[in-house]
Amino acid sequence: MREQILKLLRGAEEVSGQALSEQLGISRAAVAKHVKILRGEGYDISAAPHRGYRFISAPDVLSAAEIACYLSEPQAGWQIHYFAELNSTTTLLRNRAEQGAPHGTVIIAEQQTEARGRLNRGWYAPPDSGLWMSYLLRPPFSPQLAQTITLTSACAVALALERLGFRCGIKWPNDILSPTGLKLCGIKSDICADMDSVQWLITGIGLNINTSSFPQTLEKKAGSLYLLSGHKQARAPIAAAILDELYRLYQILLAQGFKPIREIWLQYAVSLGQEVRISDINEEYTAQALDLDENGYLLVERNGQMQTIISGDILTPDP
């Protein structure tokens, strides 16, 4: 209900309590109660006798109500759950998935105390600064296609950021890099599947938005939208843009398979055509990164031989 109130207030200069009551099918007292709660959450909403309510400003929060105001794909059916602090959005969502949480469930936290990236690496996630989000899909396709979701998510983030004025690159398989090669976003997916079907698939996204500084060990590796632009960014529009692109690309993946997603990925790809250092389960080695195959695997040339890299990480050099 508060999402609807915010949308109505943002869509007009002033709205009377009576008009809100009639449009929402609730009492004026209920409208006043919801407005009071919104004010308590940091929204600046004025009220004048015989004139009504007026939306003035919003806090920089990632609540469901705030993100919903910016979604252009309301039919996507995202069910957003917002928390001030969690140990991990993915851990909570994995537990909920096992308990039957529906397709489209999204968990967002202002702070993660045990944030992890790919390969179980730690992730610097200071409070109130980034987008720490995990989303749940129950896709009707094979585990072989499900593994392309992480690359699809990378494309969604890159497209959303470009829509907002940030042209970034994707380093295989799914790191989002600034134009100078600093890591802005990491993505990882967990899957529960049998040989023929996927029970659930969870993707976690960590995007550095308003982080103004990093620990010394990360300052030459990590970046943020704040450091790129020189000013703070409203986070809810960014979250909404990513969810919009995720929904759109997921529909393409369902209807057409990975091929059109691969074409988008290649538009943002960095490191292809370069000599890179690759780390896999067994070793680190240098190879020439050549292409992305139809399954999302990296094709490289090593010692004159073509190889397909199913899992691993490009270490250096970053562009």
C-alpha cells in the first residue's frame, strides 16, 4: 500500500487525503497512518489543510516501496524484501528457497556482515553505500542453460549502468569493470538442480555505488560509481534499472536461448583478444583470450592449442 501511496504522491504536485482514500480503497485514517510510517522512514511529505499531501524528498534507501517507484517493468513480479543488516543476502535467500520461496523473490540488505564473492572471496560491503542483492529464479530450463544466468546478470548490470550514464565492461565471466579496469560489481550464482531440471537458482549481485574509499589492499583493484562520477548516486533507481534489465533479458533467454545474450555480452567484453592470466581449480597459466562460446564458456589459445575454460577466473592483466 505504501508503494502505491508513494507513486501517487510522486505523480502529482499535491494529492488530497480524500483522493488517496478513494483511489486506494482505504479510509483517510489509514492513508494518514501510512504517510506517518513513510515519514518515519525518512520521506519528507508535507500536508496542508484543504490542499493535501505533497511529496518533497526521499531518503537513500533500498526498500521495496522506494525501488517500486522506479520500476518500468511492474509485470515482472519481483517480490522485494529489505533488511537493515544480514550476514548474507544469498544465505537467507537459499534458506527461503528451500522452504518454497517463489520465483522472483529478491533480498536486499543495507549491510552484509559476511559478504562473499566468487570463489568464496571476501567482499568489502560497508553499510548504506552499495547494492547488496540476491534474487531467486525457478527457471523452466535445463541445468546446462541455467549456468548462463550469471552472464545474463552481468549483461543486465552493464546495460542498466549504461542507461544511467556509466559505460562499463565485463570481464569473464561476470565482473563489471570501470573504464580504467577497477572492479565495480561482482556476481555469483548458486543452483539446486538434478540431471534434467532446475529446482532453484540464486544470483547475488554486489555493486559499489557510493563507496568513497577502499582499504589499502583494494584501492588499486576496486572502484565505485561515486568515484567515477564525483558525486553520490541515488541507489533505488539503480536497483530498479538492474531489475528491469534482468526481467527483460530473462524473457529473451526463455524465448530465444543464450545466443542473443551472448551477443550483448560480447559488446561489453574486455580482455578478449588479449593475453591474460587464468586461474582454474588446478593451476594458473597464461593464454590468449579469444571468444565466448554458445554455452558461455571462455575460448582461449594456450601453447598453440584451443582450450575451453568452463570455470575459472581471469586474473591479469585487467584493462
